Amino acid sequence: MVQFRTTPLRIEVEQARHLRACPKDVALTFCSIFEVANAQELLEKARMFDAVIFGGSGDFDIDGGRHADDFGRSETVRILELIQNTVEDIIKRDQHFFGICFGHQLVAELRGGSVTNDHRQQKFGTHTVLTLEDGRTDVLFGTLPEVFYAQYWHKDSVGALPNGATLLAASPTCNFSALRYSTNVYTTQFHPEIQATDIEGTPRPKTSYLAEPPVAIDMHASPEATSLLAKFYERIQNSR
């Protein structure tokens, strides 16, 4: 799993949540993007594993409403350059992949998905997700109910269907909730590794983070969204 976080506590929390969602017989290895020397090293690392996961990030944005020279945005440009060849290689080889939130946005941006800071879509907390027609026939999403809950925490959103992507799920507050590239490459704007109880004890973001005007946040358990990672790991094991 490639992480895009800089704060030790956030790094540890993300790792703990993914380990919680990971079967005991699956070995999950973590790698910070900031420990990767260059694009070739990342490409070679990715090829060493059965699957790759791109995690989230509260530190960086493709847009985020930041000035172009803001470090959180300019560093994302460097990250995009660093991961570009790896992402294209993963899609070309159809390697098992799961991109989450920031990871979802990174892949979409590289494939023409026009990621922007859309205030109408930014959100925090539990929101409903609608499984679309292509999702209902998908091996991961096909077993989910037509409407399910998921946990979100994001400012930026994908603005257009990326090249080569199939839209699996969406909602009134998220136009591109889940995408699939090729057969094995998945990305979601929501966090399948996060449970409602994880957010309930977390201070709410500043008002500017949420859609305007701010709305009440109702928390709901999201077992269907959480089950996606277990199904993802099961597919990897079955493909060996």
C-alpha cells in the first residue's frame, strides 16, 4: 500500500484501519510515496506485489481551493509525475489495484478526469451510494445492495469520466463514487476502510471543508462499503 501522508499519527491510523480490513492470511506492506526515490523505483516496487493500493491524504490536493503555488498543491504535481508510469503500467497489465479518495483522484486526474474543488460535492461523514447498472454486474460491486452507506472525507472531486473508466457507483453528492479501469483496477471516492465509529470521535472539519451551507452530519454503519476490501483481497487470493 502506497501512503500519501506526512503526519506520523495519520500514517499509523491509516495503517491500522487497513490492517483491520485485511484478512490475517494476507501480508500487507506499507510504503510512503516520500520514501520513493524516482518513478522507476515505484514502478519496480509495484511489479513485485500481487496488488497495489493507493491510500488517502489530508495533506495534499490536486486543487483543494488552494493557490497554485501552495505546497499542498505543488507537491501533488510532483506526486502525479512520480506515479504516472506506474499507474499506466498497472492499468495496462490489469494488475489488482484499489485507489481510495486521494488515490481515486490521482488516477482520475492522470486519465483526464478533471479533478477540481467542487463545493457541491465536498463532504464529510456518512452518505448514501447508488450502485449503477455496470456496478450491478461487477464482481466486487454486484453483491452490494442498490443503495448503501459509505464514509466520505474529501474536498476535491472527479469532474469527468476518466479515459478507459467504467462508472460503477454514484450519488446525489458524488458524481463518480466508484470507477473501474480494465478488469482489476478499482478506485472509490469513499473510504471503505473507515467505519462510522472512526469518524464519530473525530473533530469535524472547518466549515470551509464542507458543502455550503453546512449541513448536519448523520453517522451510519457502512458494512457494505467495508466489505469491498475483503472481496478485493479474496479476488487476489483466488487469482494466484
